[in-house]
Amino acid sequence: MFNKRLKTLKDILPMARQGKYAVAQININNLEWTKSALNTAQECNSPIILGVSEGAKKYMGGFEAITGMVLGMIDFYKITIPVILHLDHGTTYEVVEEAIKGGFSSVMFDGSKRNIEENLEISKKVVALAMEHGVSVEAEVGSVGGEEDGVVGGIRYASLDECKRMAALGVDALAASLGSVHGHYEGEAKLGFEEMKEYSKATGLPLVLHGGSGIADDLIKKAISCGESKINVNTEIQEAFCDALVVYFESEKYKIGKGYDPRNIMKPGLIAMNNAIENKLKLFGSTGKA
Ligand code: 13P
């Protein structure tokens, strides 16, 4: 059972859907990402979802290490906003089980690379396991395009029938893929706004928009008004961090005083991430909604 200081998607997404705003999932990669997402959300009085991919789990030393870090920071920084610790794109039942055992409060099962019958069968088992532990579940239908953590996929729009069948299993949030991609878009994102409205109404579920980076602000706002209640952002935050470090090294600040100290090196990256995350929370309308 997860630590009660963590919340689930059930605690925040129905309200977001009703209030026509979206909660950001910020994918965390290390201590700086976690610290930035928690402190920025706290300053904005916004709920926050910390997403952890299977690759990020390996990088950070496993689910238990991540849970320990997040809970420790919640205490240390006196974080009072709702924090959801969420497995992003869990591709097997076993990894979902591992995340729940490791103290996560929420999981995504991504069966989008399987056929729909297999996807539904495993999602059903995931819902049963999650219910036993009070953990929330996000499931994917259709397929998000692009590349994330080595997982490559083409865009496949979700159908209404798939959405209804997945919703009937009792999932808490539905990643109905409607034209978004992980990473960079070629040209403008071609999002299925009519389908968003239709699927949101037909299932009664909060929809999840993966690939939230690189979509124009007006399209994001339209997607939220059409039923997207959770938006995942990773690439844009990574780029903000990276760009700030490029400036730091190019200006040779590391040669001045203790500029070589890793905490000083990270500082401009951290500030850039804080700003990038704050902009997203404002755009999604979740500030003041904690
Ligand atoms: P981006 O990297 O395109 O922001 O997508 C993040 C995401 O959808 C994580 O699940």
C-alpha cells in the first residue's frame, strides 16, 4: 500500500474534468527534475503528477528508491499540494506490479503495441490489482506516435468502440491517442478534437494527452476544452534544462570560482525547468487548484 501522503488520479482528475483544466504530468529523470516539479507546483498551488517511465526507473535505481526520494522531498520542502507518483507507459503486468510494490500511487498500463483484445485482457488484470491497493489506473487505446525512451510507435487514432470497452473495465483515465506524438512534431500537431469531445462524453472519463511538448498553446487550450484533463510533458522540460546548460558551458562560467561544483552547474538548468514547468501549469489552468 502506498504512503498516504501521495494521492491518486481519482483524487484530482474528476475535478479537473469538471472544471475544464488539466493537471500536468511532468516526467522525472533525477533529483533535480523531482525537486523542480514539486517546488514549482507548490509555488503555483497546483496538483502535480510525477511520471516515471521504465527507462527512468532503471536510471534512478528502481521504484523504491524513487518513492523514497519523492516522499523525503515532500517532507523536506514542506509540500502540501496533491502529489501523484505515477508509472508512465508500463508495458507489462509485471512492471505494474513492481511499481505498486515499490510504493507508487498510480500506474499506466500501455498495451498499445498489442492487439486490442490482449490490451483489454491485461488492462483488466491491472485494474483488479490496482483496486486491491487503492492505486489509480490509466490505460491507452490507439497509439501515440514518436519515440520515448527507446519505445518507437506510429500514430494510430483510437476508436470509439475501443474507448468504450476500455472504460467499461473501470480505468480512471483514458489515454485515447488522437494524433499526438512523443518528442518533436513534423509540422503542426493534427489533433482529433471532435473525437476528444465524443470519447470524453461517451466514456465519462478524464482523457490523457501524451506528447504535450511542441503543441501550440491555442491547440492545448482547445484540447482541454474538449475533455483532456491530464497532459504529459517531458521533451520541452528536458530541452529547457539542456539549453540553460549549453549557455552555462559556452559562457565558461564553470571556470569561475566554484563553477565546477555540480550544484552550481545544475543551478541554471533548475531555474530553466522551474520556469518551463510554471508556464505549463499556467497554460493548463491548474494553478490555484491544489
Ligand atoms: P513529450 O516528451 O512529447 O512531452 O511527451 C511526454 C509524454 O507523453 C510522456 O508520457
